[in-house]
Amino acid sequence: MPASYQPRVVEAELRLRLASAGAIVIEGPKACGKTATAQTLAASVVMLDVDEQARRVADIEPSLVLDGNTPRLIDEWQVVPSIWNHVRRVVDARGQSGQFILTGSAVPADDITRHTGAGRLARVRMRPMSLFEVGRSTGLNSVAALLDRRCSKSPDTGLSIPEIAELVAVGGWPGNLGKTPAEALGAVRSYIDEIRRADVSRVDGVRRDPTKIGRLLRSLARNESTSAAAATIAADAGSGDAAIGDDTVRGYLDALERLMIVENQPAWAPHLRSRSRLRQGPKRRFVDPSLAVASLRASPERLLSDMELFGLLFESLVIRDLRVYAQASDADVFHYRDNTGLEVDAIVEARDGRWGAFEVKMGQSAIDEASETLRRFAERIDTRKCGEPAVLAVITGNGFGYVRRDGVAVIPIGSLGP
């Protein structure tokens, strides 16, 4: 285990999957900490992205690469996609759980081989670090407890608005822990530049224009937390001689999703008792709000001078953390929007049907309005079919945690946890 390793929420799920499946696949964007976390579980390691000899051997005699103490970590397995089927065969032959850990930061161009892993390989998603993982949240209000209808009072966590702007801008990248804000901002900008120059083309071998990718990333950043269509993104990313076609944009977006730096938020489709009609478009999201900040070449100071942008990126910070915490409870994070204009920022729904609704407001002044939105939303849900909400809550940037007289909880982001 690396000396500076910070424990991750996903570790419990990884251990559970490793005990029940022949192999586990940890998927997530590069630099989110997959390798470091996998090393805490592995007995032996081979790193295909940096070990040229191992890559050559994997192509010629893969059994040599797979031979080692178990669990054996095969890092960045997608560099040699054929290794997937060899892992599957070895798992079948040995008939034991916990044989391999595969990590990957991109979905291979040929996805066919991945479908043969059913029943043998379990996939686990990993994301950048949440505020709880970097030590900026107490975790007093856990998503698991909220889904069990338990909400805790919490003191003011002391996060200031400038501190929140800094947390949004530097992101949850493990490699940035201990760096100054300026150093962390530079690292995320370098990350975005590498995506623009090389990663998007490398993911499927299609040559792509780095300049157009940069414009697309900036457009995505400007449309963060919105349901902008691909055509809207194309129009925003360029016009005239610099125009980008809709099909080109869709190809770029697909590549960014396969790199797992874009993770859109799907719409929730509940049963309604009203005549409202649901809108099914996903919300545009980077996997971490720092990628939007870096794409715009922005800074914490700029966020503080543009509160509309800051608010949208704070919402994405909350969604990032909710995804980390919800996954630990076998739950997913959706959004709600209908034809009347009623929107709810986050719906957390567990596989067993329990669910809760959350509005995100950075300041205290909007809590009353957000609570009214949640109550109107709850009235539209057919609870005979969906069940009663386990929690209705407003997640704020700071302040105290408590339950209002109308039953809506107020939860500062600095108290949210798994």
C-alpha cells in the first residue's frame, strides 16, 4: 500500500465482489486512484500500461502474465484487450473466487469480448474522491442512514464559500492531495490538455482534432448541469469556419464517455399521480467539476465572481459525492424534470425501491424555495406504486444540519457521507 494512501468508500464493495466473483474489474477515469486502491487488495501486480515486456508477453503467451499470487492485479488491462478472454478462461479453470483484479480507464473499441464475463467478472465503478474521503466532510449524515429514514443533526461544518470554490476547482484527484491550490489547478489543466491532445484519439484509434475537442470541452463546461442536446453543444462549440457537425460532436461525446471523464445523470421515471409528463433527457456532467473549471481555464477567484457558474458546478460537486455514497448503498443517482418546469436536482434510488429526493442550494437564502419544490414534487409521485420517500432534503454549502417543521431536512455538504 502506498505510504500516502487515503482509504476509499468503494473498498468495502470491492472486497465483497472479490469474495464472490472469480475476478473484479475496477473502471473509472485515469488518475482517480484505481491502481492504488487495487494494490491494497492484490497479492501480485502486472502493469500493462508501463511494462512493455509484459505487453509483448501478453500478446504471445498470456498465461505467463496471468501467473502469480492471487488476487493478481492486471493494471490497465484494456491496453491488451485480448487478455479479457484469457482471464475468463483461467477463472473458469480454477473455479475459485478472488483470482484477478483488472483496472481500466477506458472502454476498449471492441466491446464484444466484455460481454463474455457474465457470472465470472464483476464490474465496480470508481470515481474521484468525495469530500468525506479527502477529510472535508464529517459523514454524520450518511446516505445509507437517510435511505433508512434517519437524519442526524449536525453542527456548522465551517466550510466557507471561498473554500468550497477551491474544492470545486481542484477536484477529488488523489494525486493532488497535499499540493497547493495553484499546483492542483495546473495538474487538472494538464489532465484536460492530455485528453484533448491524445486520449480521445487513443481510445478508439480515430484521429481527432485537438482544437475541436478543446472547444467541445469548453462547451460541455458551459453546459454543465444542463440537459443540452448534442446539437446545442455543436452550435455552442463552433460556428462558421469553426463549425463542428452534430455527428462529429456525438463521436467526441462517445469517446469522452468511454474515457469515463463524462458521466451524465439520467432522468428518473417514477409513476405520477398528476398529468405532468416526464422529460427523459440526461443532465450533462463531468465526472468531477474540476474538469469543467480546467476546460474554461477558470480559477476559484473567477467562480466567486460568477455565482451562476459557481452554483452549477457546486451542484456537480454534490452529485459526484452522492454517486460515491449511493453506490455504497447499492443505489443510483437520477434527476427529475417534467413538462411543467418542475425539477429536482437528485433522486437517490436503491435497488430495493427505497428512494430520496435532494435539492442543491449553496446558500441559506434559497432553502425555503427548495423545500417548497420538494414538497410539490412529492405530491406528484404515486406513492402507492413508488413508495413514500425516505427523505426529502436540501443539501447546502455550509451551515447547520437539521430537520425543518415541514419535514424537509437541511444537510450541509460537509456532513454528507456514505
